[in-house]
Amino acid sequence: MEPITALLALAAVLFVGAFIVQPFFNAEGGERAGRERRRAASALRQRADLLAERNRVYAAIRDLDFDYKTNKVSDEEYAEQRYRLVAEGVEILQMLDALPADDPDADPLEAMIARYRRGEGVVLAPEPAPARAAAARAARYCPRCGAAAQAGDRFCGSCGTRL
Ligand SMILES: [Zn+2]
């Protein structure tokens, strides 16, 4: 093997090796963050699974009702199957309710609903940020000389004109 080829091969090995080792370093560094992320992701996945299950049960109930109306199932069969489906649906809804509250940052609407359920006030429009309010206060200028003035100033600090 020529030296240059050997060097390239070595570089390739190191490059691939770095990729293989990288996750382990990351896992050490951000283990806590990773755990949080995984928990949130698993809750999201659980919720998605339950919602899919719920939709499946709803569809099954609709189908069953349709079959009953078109005389495809007997009274007893209908009553028995519908009871089973509704019980299944209730169970799924209870599991959905039991899931941990969503990360407020993940979905502002969900967070708002959660606040509303807790009986806290719901703010529909964001309040002006303090920085913006301060900027608005500071944005006063003397009508005569144009010098900047503070909110509480009654006279221009530059020329003495009444503000
Ligand atoms: Zn002035």
C-alpha cells in the first residue's frame, strides 16, 4: 500500500470511528436532557397511540350502528358488541386523561387549556414584553429641540421646554 493510500484509509477509519463514539459522549454530557426528551417523546407517542385507538373504537361503533340499522346484526349481538366497544372507549379516554400534562412549551394551546382547567386566567393576547414597554416609555422627545426625554420628565433636560 502506498503511504498516501494508507493515510487515507486511516483517516476514513478515524472519521467513521468518531461517528460511532459520538453518541456515547453525547449521552454522558446531556444524559439528563436526553432522559427528559425521551420521557416527553414517550408521552407523546403514548398519546398518539391512544388517540389512534380511540378513533378506531369510534369507527367501530359507527360501523356497528350502521350494521344494526341495516339489519346485519341481531339485537343481542348489537347490544353486546356496543357495550364492549363503549367500555373500551371509556378505558382509552381514562388513559388519555391519566397521561402526564404536556410540556407547556410544546403546544401553547394545550397549555392554555390546562391553565383554563386549573381555573387560572386565560390570557388570549400576549402582554407587551417589559423591554418593549420600557422602549415605548423612553421614546419621548422634546418637541422643540428633539432631545430624548423620560416618561416622568415635565421639562426638557436640554432646552427647558415644557413637555
Ligand atoms: Zn428641548
